[in-house]
Amino acid sequence: MVEPGGSAAPAQLRHVEEVMGTVFSFDVRGGEPRAVKAALEEAVAGLHAVDEVFSTYREHSQISRLARGEATIEECDAEVAEVLELCAEAERLSDGWFSATYQGRFDPTGLVKGWATERAALRLVEAGAVGVSVNGGGDVQLCGVPGPDRPWRVGVADPLRPGGLAAVVTAAGADRLAVATSGTAERGTHIVDPRTGRSAVTDLVSVTVVAPRLTWADCWATAAFAMGSREGLAWLESLEDTEALLITAGDEVRCTGGLAARLG
């Protein structure tokens, strides 16, 4: 849930698109209307293009053909090499807790949605929008502001109390801010422990990461969940410009030291 607070706001453009197996919601403020509308159409088309290239469910997608050895990285779109490099960096920075390998095959699913959402938001900023919120299946990239003296605010769902909020994150003072959550509340046990190849069994029910870029926030939430609350919190504390909220199955709430400045 994203809710801007305050009074008057610039002209608003909203759009909802089903793609990549989930729902993307756009809330765009300000800018020259025709330019912003064209950029929105380009951003939406870009999401569908990403799905065509990276879907592991499409037999003839580039990523599926790459995994089967039927294509080389050089034969794929340039974005494939970019995502491959980002996945390698995420694996390095997380000491292997984030992995783009699943059952022995390259699978960048854990990074692509956040990367695509962030890229869509930046396309709208480039077109002149003064405030952009793109929500990709519950993970949000925020840019600019929705109005004068009005920061974006993101509600973090309480995994143990359906319909309730565990916290509200504010983007006040940040030109760009992303909020990503990994956990079992919405999709059940789906996060894989890269050490075993099986579902991650930890004391956590959710990890919410707040960082400037959704590409990384999404990866770090997944990696920290697989680590468990103690190791995950310590690792998240070590990351620059990154804050987090961790909730355990026992209803314990654990936060990084700087998270309080992002709540409100």
C-alpha cells in the first residue's frame, strides 16, 4: 500500500498492468502530460518485453534457451548480460545467500522483478515526472515526491495479522527509495536456501528492506530471509544505505539501527 500524505498534488496518472505473473501499479505525478503518458506506455511495454526475455515459464524465452544451452549470452539481448552481472554481484555481496541458480540452472527470477520495476520508474523520471511510485507485486520503487512537502509513504503489511500494518515507511528527504518484502505470508514457503536447494527454514516470517534501489532491496530481503533473524540482521546492518524490519514467527520485531528515521 502506498499513500502520499498532505494537501495539493501535481497532475496524477495512474495505471494497473498484469504482467510477469503479478500486478504492477503506477502512480505518476507532474510532468508534461503527453510526454509522461508516452513514457508510461514505454514502461509498460518494457515490462512485457522483460517477461518475454526472462520468463522461466516460457519455453522459448531467451533465458530458457540459455539455460538449455541453446543460446549464448552474446546471442541474447544486452539486458541478459546486464542481469547476469547484477546476479553475480548480488551473490558476491550476500556471500552466496542470494543465488541465481536453481536446480542447477541459471534462474534470475529473484532479481528480475525488482530490476524491471526500478527501470520502469526511472523511465518516467527521465520523461519529466516529478513523483513516481511503481509497485511491482508488493515491492515498491519511489522517486521524487507526490506534491509539495508531501513524501511518499509505504505501508508494510503485518504478516501475522492479515489486513494490519507492521510499519509505515516514509520517503521524506530521499530522492529515491525502494521498499521490498520477502516472506511466507503471501506466497507460503517459496524462498530457497541456496546451500541445500530446498525451502529455507528459518525463524522469520518476513523481512522488509528499505534502500535506494529496488534491484538490491528485493535481493537483500530474499537473502536475509534465508539467513534467519540473527545472521540476517547483522548482515543487513553492514550494508550501506540499507535499513530493514524483520519479524519472526514468535512475533518478535527486529530492526536495523537506522530504520526509525524512515518510519512515519
